[in-house]
Amino acid sequence: MLEKKGTYALLDKYNFIYEVYDHPAVNSIEELDTLNIPYKKQIAKNLFLSDDRKNDYFLVTVPGHKTVNLKILRAKINSRRLCLASEQELWKMLLLKRGCVTPVGILNNTRKNGRGRI
């Protein structure tokens, strides 16, 4: 599992410029809006989705206040019907908890059985 220190080391290794702002886990952008977060226009929303047969998983990152139409997304990525993956699937696949989904979490998928789309 790629922990916080490992994530920072990876970002540093590839010379990414970043700032860290720790905040509690949130389950919605509305919940995040109640926090005093800098750079609110740069907030992203991360969705961990599965198809209706639980065969394919997708980690999707979009601008924070953008609404995701799952029917349109499904067509764009050539998938079966999509829904949010369960908390159990999120933990099993990416070792992440609900409210803590991050694009870097895809690196925890040692099974390599999902597709990441940003």
C-alpha cells in the first residue's frame, strides 16, 4: 500500500510541484465546501466506479463541481452500466476508504484489474 510518505516520495522522484493540505475525509463536494480549503477552483472529485457485473472498475477524476452523467461516461469508455463501487470493493481493490479516494490510489491496485481514466 502506498502510504502518505510513499506518495510524497513518488511525487518528489518525478519532480512534481505540489502543496499538501490535510483535511478530514469527505463524501461530497458540498461537504468539502464547508471546510476552509485553499484553491477551491482547483478541487477535483474522484469516483470509483464498477460496471453492473463487477468485472471492470474505473477510477475517474473530474473537476469538483462537475456533474458526471454515468450514461454518457459509459458510452465514452465503452462500458456496461456504471455505478459507484461499494466501500468493500474500494478497500479490496485500492486499499482506500470512502471519502479518501485519490488518483494516486490506483497505484495500490496490485491486481491490475481496473482501468483508470482521468
